[in-house]
Amino acid sequence: MTGWRIEIALARLARALRRRGVGYRRRRDIVADVRANLSAASRDFGEREAVRRLGEVRTLAAEYAQGERTDGLRLGSGARAALLTCALLLGLTLIRIPTFGTIDAFDPHTGATTWSWGVWRLWRFGGDTRTDTLFEGTVYSYAYILIALLVMLVWSRPWRLLSRPSRGQSSATASSAQD
């Protein structure tokens, strides 16, 4: 069992690797390898000395990430998020919650018997005491496409491609160009 100093160092390393765009599986393998090395070193030198000898976590993460292909674009994550969004929108369309006759008005001050919230030609949610409906949703077909594309764009993070040097440009040239 590793000590708390080692676990904190490993958590910092995992976070730094994630920020550098190292994938989940590779990040998990790196952390497991470093955990094994730190555990062995802590038996020889002690936990505090083993973590000290590890060095700066950001530098170590940069060295590991150097050999990885970390272009920052995550199409798999974007596609999964878009599919989940479509499933949630479909769920909102299929769900109908009845009032079972327990609600006479949605607003007791005005006596409103209906409520509705919609975005122009994308969706409409509402309820109606005359039809005994507390919640009923309709998501229109192009909302699935537009919202899924937006979610995929956000989750795949294409803006990270803008901050990366091109493949033919070295990192030293890229850093001097930024100065």
C-alpha cells in the first residue's frame, strides 16, 4: 500500500498528463508504472525521499507526453457525448408524466391550467391540467442534429488544434514564434 505523499504525487501526475492530452489508457499505464517505481523506492529510501527524487511532476508529465501523439482533438469523446445527448433528447420526447388528477392549476394566483416552454422550432415542453399532463415534451428532428453537432464540437475540443505547432515545425521554433 502506498502512502499519501505518493498518492498525491500520482494524482498530480495524472492531472498534468490529462492537461497535456495523454489518453486515458496510456495515462493509467504511466501512473501504474510510476506507482510501482515509487513504491519500490519508498521501501529503499522512505516515502518522502522517493517523492523528492521523482522530481517536478510537470516536467515528468511533459517528458511522457513528448512521445505521445497528443493533437488534442478527441473525436471519440465528442461522438459519445453526441450519442448520449441524442438519447437524452429522445427520452425527453418519450416521457409523459401524468398529474393523476392531483393538480388543478399550475399557478394558484393566476389559475393557469397550462404551462409551456419552447425554443423556436427546436423543442416544446409543457403541461396541461385539462389533459391531465404534468410534463410532456416534443423535440423536433433538426434539434437532434443541431444540438448533437454542438455537443460534439464542444466535447471534441477542436480549439486545441489552434495552439499546437504544425507537424513540420519544431517546438523550439514554435516557442520562439510566440515570443
